[in-house]
Amino acid sequence: MPEIIADFSKSFFNYAWQPLTGWTAGFLILIYYAPQIIIADYVWALNCMETRNIVPFPIKAADILNLVWILFGFGTYSLAKGKFTNGNNQ
């Protein structure tokens, strides 16, 4: 019985670490960028309506580009993994 548990734990680690890492990174990106963008949009729109003038957007273009590059990285990794492993999770 202990051999089965040891084999299962080795097997579980081998196939579960990549999805776990991806889901964790995706969740952290979501909780970092989503509130930041929602709050910045709200404050920016409120400020524009109060001053009746369009003010610069509070989030820098570099921050948005960082998000785009992160998403491209996830997509490229998934594409490469599917290309080189022929869709098999090994």
C-alpha cells in the first residue's frame, strides 16, 4: 500500500505542477490587474466628469504592455507545449 501512495505522489507531482503554476500565476495576475484597472477607470471617469476636461489616464502604457507580454508568454508556452509534445501531457 505505501508503494501505491509513493507512486501516486510522484505521478501527481509530475503532471500537476505545470497546471498548478499556470492557474496560480493567472489568479495572481487577475487579482493584481483587475482591481487596479477597475478602480483607475472609475476614478479617471469621475475626474473627467467633475473637471469637464479629459485628463491623462492614470495607468501607464508600460503597465498595460506588461500585462500583454505576460499573456503572450502564457499563450506561447501553451502553443509550444502542444507543438512539441503533440498534445500529450508528458
